[in-house]
Amino acid sequence: MRELPISVETVQLRGQAAHLRMEHKDLDESISALESMPLPDQILIARLKRKKLALRDQITEIEDKIRPDIIA
């Protein structure tokens, strides 16, 4: 089986997805730290969770561009 060459766009998308995954992980850790505080700031936590969801959507969108649906 022959491997297809990887396009420059695919490499850039993978890099972008990796960066967004790191941001997502950092937000997750921040949310966990805030939730463990005696009096957590619920508004800040809600904002961070919304941002985390938005990042997840961006990651999914990029992953869909990297490997589009193939109907077999």
C-alpha cells in the first residue's frame, strides 16, 4: 500500500489542532482548580466552560477538514 503525500495545509491544520488541544487542556485544569476553591467564582467557571466548548468545536471542525467523511 502506497502512502499519500501530506499537504502543507494538512500539516498546518494538525499544528493548529494540537495548539487548540493544549488550550483545551489548560482550560480544563483551570476549571478544576477554580472548582476546588472554598468559594469558587461560578461566573468565571461558566465562562471558561463556554470557551472550552468553543475550543472543542474548533478542534472538531479542523479534524473534519483533515479527514473528511468517506462513503465506502
